[in-house]
Amino acid sequence: MPASVKPPLVHAVDIIATPDEASHLAGELATRLAVNPDVQSMDWDEATASWRCVLVDGGRGRLTLAAPADPAAAAANTHRLVTTFEQGSPAEAEAFFAAARHLPFTDTEVAAAVAELPLTSRLADRWPDKPLASTGVLLTIHHMRDFLVLVDSLLALGVDPAHMTVIDKEYPYAHTHRVDAHLVQRHGIAVWRYRDLREGIEDHIERVAAAGKQSVVMDDGGYVMPTVLRELPEQAGHFTGLVEQTTSGIRKVEGLELPLPLFSVAESDMKGMIESYGIADAAIRNTLRLLPDEKLEGQAALVLGFGRIGHEVARVLEMRRMRVAVFDSDITRLVAAHEEGFLTGRSLDQLVRTHRPRLVVGCVGSRSFGAREARLLPDRSFLVSTTSRNFEFDLDELRAGSTQVTDRGVLGTGYQLTGGPEIVVLGHGMPINFHYAESLSNRYVDLVLAGLAVGAVALARADARLRPGHNVAATNLILAEAGIVDDYYRLYGPAAGGGRG
Ligand SMILES: NC(=O)c1ccc[n+]([C@@H]2O[C@H](COP(=O)([O-])OP(=O)(O)OC[C@H]3O[C@@H](n4cnc5c(N)ncnc54)[C@H](O)[C@@H]3O)[C@@H](O)[C@H]2O)c1
């Protein structure tokens, strides 16, 4: 028998469901575990009210539907699905838990998300003629519950699920596996991992082209078109348009000759003026959640990049009573930061040396801070990024310049810099608002998700105002015409709050 894991290993997930839904989902999971080739038998055991699983080489596992750990603190209708691996090899344990983690959402959970995204979920009412019926869609949007509402909406707008492909960016979101499972098991949508991006794109093109259709890309971070243009240029003609949701995606397509129109939600007024504060707030809230024993009030912080996100981060930190310095390589932004009352300087080294920040928040969107600057920080300082993936800090340089690098689990990575301080890169340098979190509240993100779908519709309809290349002005116009911002104002503006409206 292969090496045994230290038993028992337990995986528990809380679901919100009616009792019927909960037992149906548990039964479905038991069936999926049973078809695992390592499983010999799966039987209901009345005595323990659980499914008992026997593996082919004698290993054992169990699946139980239980009450939540703390029923008084749990939301109404919470049930806990507990999978326990009692005996077997690490590989068997991994296969067992992989199946258990891939749990689709219940109807109750989906209905709650739909209620929280009224703009996105009602888009099909605006366009009942199914404008997306003749197009394929390739998406790389963050894997959160809100994304499922966007997918439902795109399906309602006519996309055939067989002509939709989702790239999982492999961020450690709160519900990554459940989102993947929902897309695959409930909708039959193809999901590819970021590490297999190119194969995913090729598979999508083949499938959709075979049906005589072309595709729109809905991207968040410039994943698809740069890969297509560099590695599959002969396939570029398959795509009729690109909707991009974030600035780093715009940076990635800069310098490339885009043969198709870019609907730039990333650069829209809607995104810059309404969403940035929410992202900054979510980023700082998650930072504080990861550091419950720290007291940051009164201490020094440094914000790198005084753009849309950095500006709001600086203000949120100021509201948290930190002493905030700002560095931006663009002199106009630096002056703006200075005139808004932040400590600034033209030399980053000098600013770090004199201000000695315990918290550094990177909002530049590309490499902004490395080992040389980190060595100037006080001991036990924290680096936090809001930038897509792990581009903001030079992690290789930090590693090379350290005597010891420690994986601190959910917190991040610790670096004991040679002859310098010990610092922690929170969330391993990935954007902190998504780190085991759902970033913005669904009601906030609703507007941007609806905006992405508006872009897909405009591109699928070949709106003549969208020309190959960037289309910031046309994007603003089309978003305004769609009426989603009016609805947002109706929902959350003065009239909604009982003001004078
Ligand atoms: N975490 C999220 O949810 C989320 C959402 C949107 C955007 N983003 C990320 O945030 C990044 C910033 O977005 P934004 O809209 O604020 O961009 P922006 O272009 O408005 O701001 C970037 C700022 O960085 C400055 N800058 C550029 N290079 C610099 C350097 N080396 N040192 C210091 N400053 C420098 C620029 O002058 C600019 O002021 C994006 O690239 C994206 O990756 C994250």
C-alpha cells in the first residue's frame, strides 16, 4: 500500500440551501466521488448519517451533511458539507478533495447573487432580440459569484454555452472551485486554466469556427489578444471585438496593432469615477483583515502610483489615520498628490529612507519596487499590491536578496533581506482585494459587469462607432446610451436614499 496521509483530513464547505437542495447537492457529490476511478464503493451509512467511501486499495473516506459549526453565527439556511479522508495515499486524498471542492452553487445562492446584481441580471430585458446569438464569447473575468450572473446574462442574450469559453486566472479567490464547477456542471461551458491559455484559445476558435461563428473577447488583464497576435496571428481574424475591463489589459495591448475594435470599459468614465474607490476600499479592508494584530493608525504608509486606484488608496489610508506619502514617476501626478496634502518626493529611495513606511501599497500596474528600496524599509513592513497578477514588486530580486524566504500561508511570503529588514509581501504579491476574498460587493461591481455585456452587444452588432483600435469616447457614449448608469443612480442615488433626488 502506498504511503499513507496523516488521517483524518477534513474539507468543509458551507452552502446556503433549502434542506432539499442541500441533500440533493450532497447526493450529487457522493455520485461524483463514486465515479472516481480510485473509488471501489460508496454506500449510505444510516448509523453515522453519512456516505462511506472505500477506495480500491483499502483507503477510506466519508461525506456528511451537517449543521454549520456555529449555527447562531451562520446565515439562515446554512448547511455544512464535510468530506473526511480517513486513510489512503496523498494522491488519493488530493483526487478525493478535488471532487469535493468542485461543488456548484445552489439555486438559493444563485438567486441571492442575482438579486445583488440587478443591472447585470436584467440586461436581456433591454435587448430581447438575443443580440449575441450569432457570436462566440471568450472570457477571462475574475472567478467570483458575480461572474456567474454575468454568464447567465450572456446566455440570456443568446450566446450558445457550447460557444463560450472561460479562462480561470487561477487566483485564490474565495470560491474559485465552486465557480468552475458551476460553469462546467450546470452550463456545460468549457473552462481552461491560465497555465493552458494558448490551448484554451485554440480550442475555443476551433469549436466556434466549426459552427460558422466568430467571437468577442471579454478580457480582464489583456490575456487573450496579445497571445493571439503574437502566437496565433493567422487566427486573429476569428475575433470581431475586444472588451477590456482593466488598465493593465490596456497596457498589454499598447504597441500592438489591434485589427479589431477595443471597447475600453477600463478607460471609461464609469470605471474611473465610480469603481476605483470601491477597489481601494476593498484592498485596504482585506489588508487589515490579514493583519488583525497590527495597529496601523498613526504609522507611515507609502502609495506607489497616484493614478485612479492609487489616488483612492491614498485617501482611504488617510481616512484610516495613517501618515501617507505618495510616489509617482509622472511629475503632474506628483504635483497633484502634493497639492492634495500628501508627502511626496522626486526620489523614491529618498522618500522611503525618510518616511520609513510600514505599509507600501503598489498601484502602478507594472514593476515599481524591488530589493534596493525594500532594504530601506523598517523591520516588519508589509508590501501590498493592487495590480493584476504579481507584477508590481520584483519578487525574484527580493528572493535573491534574502537570507531566508518563508511561505506564510494565507498571509503571504516573508523575506529576511540580507543585511536588512524582514518584510512580508501580503498575498504573495497578487492583487490583495481578490486574495481569498470577493473584492467589491456585488452591488458595486454590478455596473462594471453590466458595462462589459453592453460592450459585447455593441461589438456583436458591429456598432459603426467602434473602429479598429482604442475607442474611449465611443465606449463612454455607448455606455451612457445603454442606460445602466441611470439605473445605478435610480438604485443608489439620492432618490433611493430618501434624499431630494
Ligand atoms: N485590484 C483590482 O481590482 C484592480 C482593478 C483595476 C485595476 N487594477 C490594477 O491597478 C493598476 C493601476 O490602475 P489605474 O487605473 O490606477 O492606472 P493609472 O494608469 O490611472 O495609474 C497608474 C499610475 O502609476 C504611475 N506610474 C507609472 N509607472 C510608475 C513607476 N514606475 N513608479 C511610480 N509611478 C508610476 C502613473 O504615472 C500613473 O499615475 C492597473 O494596472 C491594474 O493592474 C486592479
